[in-house]
Amino acid sequence: GEYSADVPADMVAEESGPGAQNSPYQLRRKSLLPKRTAACPAKTNMEGASTSATEDFGHRAKRARVSGKSQDLPAAPAEHYLEEKLPDEVVLKIFSYLLEQDLCRAACVCKRFSELANDPILWKRLYMDVFEYTRPMMHPEAGKFFQINPEEYEQPNPWKESFQQLYKGAHVKTGFAEHFYSNPARYKGRENMLYYDTIEDALGGVQEAHFDGLIFVHSGVYTDEWIYIESPITMIGAAPGKVADKVIIENTRDSTFVFMEGSEDAYVGYMTIKFNPDDKSAQHHNAHHCLEITVNCSPSIDHCIIRSTCTVGSAVCVSGQGACPTIKHCNISDCENVGLYITDHAQGIYEDNEISNNALAGIWVKNHGNPIIRRNHIHHGRDVGVFTFDHGMGYFESCNIHRNRIAGFEVKAYANPTVVRCEIHHGQTGGIYVHEKGRGQFIENKIYANNFAGVQTLSIALSSLLFPTFYITCGGVYIFGDGRGLIEGNDIYGNALAGIQIRTNSCPIVRHNKIHDGQHGGIYVHEKGQGVIEENEVYSNTLAGVWVTTGSTPVLRRNRIHSGKQVGVYFYDNGHGVLEDNDIYNHMYSGVQIRTGSNPKIRRNKIWGGQNGGILVYNSGLGFIEDNEIFDNAMAGVWIKTDSNPTLRRNKIHDGRDGGICIFNGGRGLLEENDIFRNAQAGVLISTNSHPVLRKNRIFDGFAAGIEITNHATATLEGNQIFNNRFGGLFLASGVNVTMKDNKIMNNQDAIEKAVSRGQCLYKISSYTSYPMHDFYRCHTCNTTDRNAICVNCIKKCHQGHDVEFIRHDRFFCDCGAGTLSNPCTLAGEPTHDTDTLYDSAPPIESNTLQHN
């Protein structure tokens, strides 16, 4: 211990001079210790060996253990009366006039006095008179102070224990020093206490005298003192109630506290430290702070309130090689500038601080500053929460960063922080921004409920995150301007814009994150954003799970992208990149959409369970779509339309609730070696001026046709195998020209031809859920419209003798069999009431609702 040992030893030395160890007090104490453990109030800690104070005092039940030998000595009547007969209340009243050393001596008289002299109320009165604390301030070791509730403390007399620990000290108590030194008799025995009127005097006196005690700064306001600390002093506020509120040290001209080389283990705690200049915006105040910590010093700042009203600079500035403070349990709030500024290779440990409502960033880390920042609460800032830039670094763990007006965390200009298990939420314009070649590792954070981006990455980043938003975003993490970094294991949810946004050449690594329940999209990669996006779960977002646009080229691997209210992955306006080995499922729109010049590589994904199509390629979309499994989608597995020209190879497109592949409105495409099977509608439907090339595909086990070509489409079919499809293999509508070579069309069930040859109405086999291709007619007698169609057998039987007209060979279902004409069908069974016959399957829903195109 630092000073706790000195209390009683000094008391004894004062009585018996240099030979304290041989004093009668010491000898008697030692001889009695085996029998009367309570005889001496402080036990071994009087000699400085222990700080475990007086654990036996006050426990009257232990009297039974005392040997009777001490009572064998004959006692004088007066002594006997004092020791045994005088009432406790009278003894306590007498003891209340004693100072601490006399109380300790009285405790050595006998067991009864020992118990009474250790009465906690006596020691509380003495203690509060000296130190002012209304709760004991424990000081078990150098640099460690904490207040306790006496009733909850394990020892019976924490007031005495704390008194011993704090005994040696210099007290700054304005106006008291003169009274103290002019009444030596009143304060006899307090040579271990020094009194000063100002902090400057106390620092000077302590440093000159090589005094190794504590410095207590008592209640009051101390203004414009010159506090430069160059030795390992310990300075602590001393006041009743909430100590730091009552001890206020402020400067209006220069830095309030400056720690210089030589102050390596200094401690300052439990006070308010203010910088409050008259001219709050003067540029020279850039160099002035509440706390300034310079090269090669590592002070501890503890339980302080730190306030700066200056509009330039920062409240706390830690700068220079070897600047390595420990700042804990401080409140750095309501400052008109930056709260905590760490720069120029400074380090340090910053834990459990409250940093809020500062006009500029809560924390700045710059120029190779590399702090360890844990469990800080950084909130309601009028700017960004944490700003790392110009090669700033730092390890940020378990911080709660929220409700800052700009982003929660900004990384810029080669900064490279590590951010672990933090909560970053309710940012007014975003969660995390990484830009201008910023980097960083973001691991296992929760990033949620931010008004704009969740994570945004701009400009050439090492690793990049994706998602669509504005230049200023309200989302989770925003990486731009060559931003880089690692975004790993975070929970990013409920943000107003994209969960992660990556743009302008940024290239982060984004992996093992959960990005979900956003009011916007999940990941937005745009303006040449890049990045490796792996093994994330992206789900339940309002817009697309992932958007890739404007020249971006991210790599998305092994992600689970599901349950979104729009598209799963959306490539548009020259969005490129690689999408491989992902699970993409249960979206309200298509699993993947590709349009307007986008040309991604889409490989080995599972795309299933969509309420719309599996993959939609439209408006001049491209793409290499290879080795995917596309199944159980409510509409076609793959749509190709409006001048799009993708390449599909070796995909399995199966068990769709509609067709396998639909190509129309001028769609093209090269389809090679795909397996297309068990789809509810046509394996491949080609319509409206489209012209794809199909080579070596296997189209089989479909519940309707294998391939249907209609509406002036053309196609090149080479080496395909079309077999075991229910309606038949290949159906060509009137006016269709097809180039065919080496196709095998075999073993199809040919249900359409069989029904026609059996004289059945085609509605029997199609109902109104599919569109078999055959000859269809119109009956002018029955006044059918252009949208009605009648099969050949109904014309022969139901409309015999009517004025009928052959229209063409095409896809339809029979309206006569459907019961929608004036006369009931004589071939069909129960009529239905569906009246809306369409030649094509319903088109997919396109995502034209996006506002950032």
C-alpha cells in the first residue's frame, strides 16, 4: 500500500521518537495480540502490512473468547471505575472530543474501550470533518478510489478504514490553512495533513517536499490556476454528496490541466474540469483544453466531469508518442467542440465514459492515434459519434453509440479502426461511414434503427459493402471514397436506408453479418463500388436485399438472402459482379433481377420460393447464369424480355408453379445444357418477336408443353432433348419460323393430340390454368369477342351449323368448355366462371418503384 501503513506508525513515532518499534505501545500490543485480538484498533495495518481494518470491533459476542488472564492484574479503583463502571454513553461523549490518534490510543486501554473507540459514528464524524465525503472513499491501492455504502460494507467500520487509507494528504481548502496552522493544539497529531489555499500552492509544496501523500481538493470553484503536473501526484476531489459536482476547477485562458513528462502514474479524480474562455471562438484556443496529456505520460483520470465552452479544439486532447492515459468513468458532455481527441501516435485506455451532446465529434482519432476504447456511451452528439481519419486507428469494444446527428462512426483517409460488439443505432444520417480510402474492421456489432444507411462504403475500398441510397444516407454502414475495411459479425437492422452502402471504388470485406428488417434495402453497391460480401444473412428488408448498380463489381458468396418484400438481388444500370453459392428465397418479387446493361456472373445459387419469377432479365440486361438451381417459384424460373441477352448454362430449372423459362418482347439469350423439368407450364415459352438460341438442353417431365413458340417469335433449336412432357414436345404457333437441328423430341405424353383425337374439349385437360396450343376458332353466331377462343371439337359438336371462323394455331384455353359463352358446352363437365383468357402467362412484376435509378 502506498500510504495506508503510515497512519498508526506515525502516531507512535510522534510519542516515542525514532525508537517507535520499541515503544511500550508496540511491546504491549504485541504481547497482547495472541489473547486480545481487538486490543489495538488497526491491528497489523498500523504497521502498514495490511489494509484489512478492524474486523473484530463491535462484535460483542466474541468476548467469550478472551482469556481471563488480563483481568488477574490488580486494578486501582479509579481505573476500575473508568474501565468497567462508567456508562458507555459517557465514554462515547468523552471520546467524541478526541482526534484520531488519541482514539487509537484509547482503544489500546482495554477491550471495552477498544470496542467503544471503534464506534462507526465517532469515526464518521471525524472522517466527514476532515474529508467531507458522505460515503467512505475507499483507497485500497495506488490509483484506485471508490465510494461505498457503509451499511453494505463487509467490515464494521469503513469510516475508520478509509480514514487510515487517506490519512496522509495535502488538503486544498480555501481559507482553512490559516486556521489550521494557527491552532496547533487543536489539531495536535495531524502533522501528516498539510493545508493549502490553492491547487498551485499544494502542487508546489508537495513537489518541493517530495511528499508522497494524496492531494485533496475540497468543495469550491478554483479559477485560472496554473495546473501543470510533472510528477506522479494523486489529486482527488473531497466533498459531500456527488463529489465531482462540488469541486470545480476551471480556466478561462489556458488549458485547465496539463500533464507533462514525469507525470506517468499521476491520478486525478472526482472533480469537474472546465475550460471556459471569454472569447469562445478565438483560434489560439485550438491549443487549449480541459485536459491536455502530452508525450510520455500515463495519468489516470477517473470520475471527472469535463466541460468545454470553447468552439474550437477539443475538451480532452491526448497527443504524442507515449501519451497513454487511463480515462474511466468520466463525463465529457455538453462541450461546444470535440469531446475526446487522440492524435500523433497517442494511445491510452478509455473505459466506461459518458460522451454526449458535444457540438463536434464525441471522439476524434487521428494521425496514428491508437486508443483502446471500451464500454463508452457516445450519444446525442450534434455531429458524428466517433470520427477516425488521417491514419487514425483504435480498438472500440462494447460501446453504445446512438442518436448522433451525423453517422455513429465515420472512417476516412486511411484510418483503420477495429470496432467490436458495439451498438450503433438511431443515427440521424447513418450508422457507419467508411470513405476516402478509409478501412477498418467492424465485427459483431449491432447496427440498427439508423435514419439513413446502415453501412456505407464509398470509393476504392479494400472491402466493400453494398446497398442503394443517396450520397448522404440514413442507414447502417456507409463506405465510399476508396473506403475499405472488414465488416464482420454485425447485426444491422431497422435502418431507414440501406443496411450497408458501398460506393465510389470502395472495397470492404463484409461477412457473417445479419442485415434485416430495414425500411429500405439491405446492401447497396453503386458508383463502381466493390467488396467481398460473404456468408451474410440478408432478410425481411422493405426493398431489394442487395442492389448492384452503376459500374459496381462486388463478389457475393454464400449469403442467405431471403424473405424480402421486393427483389432478392437486383442488378441494374451496368451493375456487374459475381453472385455465387448463395441461397436466395421467399421474395415477393423475383429472386434476381438484371436490367439495363448489367452483366453479372451468377453461379451455383439456389433461387427458390419466390412469389414471382426466379430470375428476371429485362430492358437490355445481360449476365452469365450458370449452374444454378431455380425451383418452386410462383412464376417462371427465368424470364428474358425486352431486348435482353443473357447466357444460361447448366442450370436446373424445375418444379416451378408456372413455366420454366419465358422469353418474350424481343428477348434473346443463349441457353445451353440446362435441365428444365417438372414445371407446371411450358418448359420454355418463346413469344412476341423474341429470338433465343437453345442448344443441348433437356426439357422433360413438364406438366404442360416442352417448348412453345408463338407471336412471331423465332428461335434456333439445336441438339435439345424434349421428352415426357404432358401436353407434348414442341408446339409452333401460326407464323413462327424456327431453325432446328439434331433435336430429339420423344416419348412425350401428347395429351393435347390425344384429347383432340378422342373428340374431347381441350378445356378438359387445361382447365383455365394453362394454355394448350392447337387450332382455335371463333363462332360469330354465339357473338364471342376477339378475346374468346373455341377448340376444334367444340366447333364440331357444340357449334355445329353455326357461322364459325378458324383464327390460328396458338395457345389458348377453350371458352366454350370454360362455360363463358351463351350456350353451355356439351363436351365439358362442370362449367367454371373464369372469363379472362390470356395468350401469354402473366408478366412478372418489375421493380420500377425504386427512387434512386
